[in-house]
Amino acid sequence: MGEFDLIARYFTRPARRSPLGVGDDCALLQPRAGMQLAVSTDLLLEGRHFLSTVDPGRLGHKALAVNLSDLAACGAEPLAFTLSLALPRIDQAWLAAFSQGLWALADAHGCELVGGDTTRGPLAINIAVFGEVPAGAALLRSGARAGDDLWVSGTLGDARLALDAFRGSVSLPQDVFDAARLRLEVPQPRVALGLALRGIATSAIDVSDGLLGDLGHILAQSGVGARVDAVEAASLLAAAKAGLALATDRIEDLVFAGGDDYELAFTAPASARSAVRSASARCGTPVTRIGVIEAQAGLRVVDAAGHVIPRRFAGFDHFGA
Amino acid sequence: MGEFDLIARYFTRPARRSPLGVGDDCALLQPRAGMQLAVSTDLLLEGRHFLSTVDPGRLGHKALAVNLSDLAACGAEPLAFTLSLALPRIDQAWLAAFSQGLWALADAHGCELVGGDTTRGPLAINIAVFGEVPAGAALLRSGARAGDDLWVSGTLGDARLALDAFRGSVSLPQDVFDAARLRLEVPQPRVALGLALRGIATSAIDVSDGLLGDLGHILAQSGVGARVDAVEAASLLAAAKAGLALATDRIEDLVFAGGDDYELAFTAPASARSAVRSASARCGTPVTRIGVIEAQAGLRVVDAAGHVIPRRFAGFDHFGA
């Protein structure tokens, strides 16, 4: 049995939803009538997007999760994905654990692996993910309107807190670290919320590079500005809620520019507040209203008294620090 | 302007065929009614799939070409692609040349870039490509039947000859080297031939890892064997046709196991010979009949007298040599 066959063993299963899966030059997908196919892709490199010491099962989970998060932000239902994998060596224990983490999340979302590519090289993972969304129903970055509420799902900043702890720049109590580490290593894509928000949200984006940076994309593409409540936003750091004492500036940095959150930021008319809360309750994903969309361009973070905080919150940039 | 904006400048164009292109969490594709979406992906790494000295424009071409070749092998019409790019640094001259090579081939096939991801890291290129094919019409690896003719498009082995010259293991006259180098660096995906073979070919595969290895996939998935005429096959090395003197064994190694050819190997009933030749003529892609599919499992290479050549031809393996 050749090395390729060893790899194939971990990543080949019969296709169930797709007309043709792994094993030919192409896979075949068949979106249902009236559906568009949503497509996204993410490339993860060791040392840049994950630590070399990460548990391979969690890495398998996260590699797919960050892609499913893009489908969630469009309100698309996961259908299938491809996996390109560069491996420095063939390590069966690693492959078994990685594929197990990948399959568990894929199965939870009914998303099947239909193809891929494998080669030897520095550890790199590229997934392209495919989902279905009714024509015209996708949540876009361009639909926010002045007067809309600004919402965020779940919690923000804890993934970055865990990363800072790994890097030694902060010391955390074990229970706080364990919880934050789960947010960093096992993010839960908000697929159910994205589906529930179709027809309610006017725009959405997944928060992967830091809230303010990602929110900036909505503002730019919608031609609007926003006012964000710093106190509401700061409440989104789970570690702070759990009692970790941190300076306000530090909390704001984590929440506004932490990165790796994989939550949804979205806008909806004020008239849709109960619909948003009901969607949130239905899928068990908490949401918090943290601001409002304004006609005036720019992003204003305001304190409890409504004064603009002049401080600059650095965005997350894979080509930056 | 941030570094990301610099990169985006080279890879952002308005979508024309797709409902939504670059710039949101997902792109949106809309296959026409009755069409399936063919999907394939290839990961190219510096030093493994291309030399670090390769011209970036040619690299841009090849990165897309190897993916279009997979669509060709399925008889799918190119529609769109995503590009994931890891770059060690932001080099504008490199990006300009790379994107120019990429766009030229994309435009030639009406295939538009709809999304991607960029990060800093060792040079790596992952493309996922999407094409349309009428439901049930895709050319698969599994349809070869005993008695079918075995065909190959274009020429084989010259890309590997150029690679051997780069590596210094063979010395070539300049004109032979130049021609072989074009085959290595600027492969032409046989998209038109793949489309023309729909309804004619019973199976197809793109020859990327060496003819015999790739043909082996057709045989395995179709549950058949094949007899390949060594003399016909050896005639497929363009360099030999052009007068390069090489030992027969060496020619056979190049043709049978060279790799990086991006031609189509396909099967069709003997009754379809004129249809195959007519398809070949219509799209200006020569084809050569090099063997026959047999019920007996296994792959037999035979000499001019019809005797099986007992020699083993090594397949190309990205995890091998």
C-alpha cells in the first residue's frame, strides 16, 4: 500500500448528498432548484494560524469551522467541502486524530468531503466549502442601513486571550485559561444562527480578524457608519464575566481587535428586535446589541456617557504582527 | 493603503457570470438549470510543484491550468475559481506578473475569480475550480469497457524532460529545451477536447502524475485492464519526434511515467473512432490511439511484436522521489 493510499484511507467516504465525491478528477455538486451555491476558502498555516503544538483533532475541527463560519455569515446551509493538505511527513496517529476532529464537525453540519489534494510540504491546510442558499436570500456585507441595530453573537476576545497566554504575555487562572483555549482551538461556527437570520438581518459578517476591522467591511460595503457602545461590547469577554480582573483598555483591545472569534456581527432594523431575539433563542446562540448603524461614515466607539473614545484599536492582519 | 489592499488590487475584478464575486464572506455561484457543478482543487508548493526560479507569469498560468485540466477531464465548462495564496513577502512586480498570467488563462476560458485567501508564509498556491456539466454527462474514470479504444491527447513526457534538464540530469539542444520547457511551465488544459468528448468518451482522466499511474485509476475504477502499444506511446514524446536521440527505455520512462503532462487519457468504443477524430479536429487538439481496454485486470505494455514488456515503469508520487 502506497503512502497516498494511507492518506486516502482517512479522508475517503462515499458521497451521500453529492452526485460524485472523492476519487475522480472532479466532484459533482447538485444545488437544489432555485438555490445558489455559496463558496468560501481559507488557508491555514502552522505558526501563523495555529500553534505547532495544537492537538490535531482540534486542528481538524478548526480548519473546517473557520470555513463553515463564512457560510454562516451568508446564511448558507453547509453542503460539501474540499481539503488540500500539505504534510511534512505521514504520521498515522496525527492523521487519525486530525480526520476525527474534521469528521465530527462535518457530520454535525451534514457537510461532506468531496475532494482534495495531498502533498508533502510545510504543514498547510486549505479548505474550500460549499453551501446552499435560496437565490437572493444570502446575507451580504452590503445591506446595512442607517438606523439598523448592530448585533454580535456569543462572546468576543477570549480566543485572543488564550493566544496571549500561550505566548506568555498574560497569566491566567487554570479554569479561565481552559475556557479561553476552547474558544481559540474549538470555535463553533454559527451556522444555525446564520440560517435563522435569513430574511431578518440586513447584513452580516463573520468576526475572524477582530470586531472593528470586520465591522469596517460592512460599513465600507454598505456606505454607512456605526456607533458602538464600549460598555456593551466589553461585556462580551467571557473571561471578564467569569471574574478575571483586567484593565478596561485591555478588555477593549481583546473584544474589538482580538481576532479568531468566529462569531457573527450583523445588522437588523430596530423593528426586527424581537425577531432577532427569537432567532437567537431558537438556535441557542446568545446575541448582544452593541450599537447602531448611522448615515455618517466612520466607526465611533462611545463610552457610557456617549462620548467618543479617541483611542485606536488595531485590527488583526495576517501580514501584520 | 494596507498590505492586504495591495494584494486585493491584483485579484479583484467585478463578477460577470456569478451573482457575487470577491469581497464578501462567500461568493455565490448559480449553475444553470439542469447543470451540475464540477469541483476540483490543487495545491502547488514551491520546490515541489514548481522551481523557485520559475517566471511568475508562467506560474500564474500553470496554477490555474492544472485545475482547468481536471475540469477538462470531466467534460465540464469552466465557470469560476478561488485562489488561496501564501506569500513570503509582498513583491509587487511578482504579484503583477503572477496575476497577469493567471488572468490571461482565466479570460481565455471565461473562468472568473470569485474569492480567495491570502497570508504570509512559504510560497503556496491553492486553487479550487468550478465548472458546469449537464447532469449525467460528466466524463468519469469509471466508465471504461472491455473493447474500448484507449486514446491520449497531445504529447507526453516533454515536461519531465525539461525538468530533468533543469536538474542537470540531461543536456538538451536549446530549441528542444525551449519547447520542452513550455510544456512544463505553460501547459494547455484540454478543456475544448473534454467538452467535445461528452457523449463520445466512456471514461477520461487528466494525465498529471504519469500516463500509466493515471491510467491505473481508470482501470481500477472501471474494473478492467488495458494493453498499451509501446511504439505508439513512444511516438508521443515531442522531443523525440523533433529528432532528439534518446534510448528507447528513456523515452518510455518519460512518456509512461513523466508527469506534469496535463493531457487527457480517455476511452471510447471502437465504433466511435471517427467521432473521436472529428472532435479532435474540431478543437485542434491531436489525439493518438495507444491501446485497448481488456476484461483481464492489469496493465500490459506491449512491443511491436505484441509481446508484453516486463519492465516496471515507476509512477509519479508527490511523496516519492
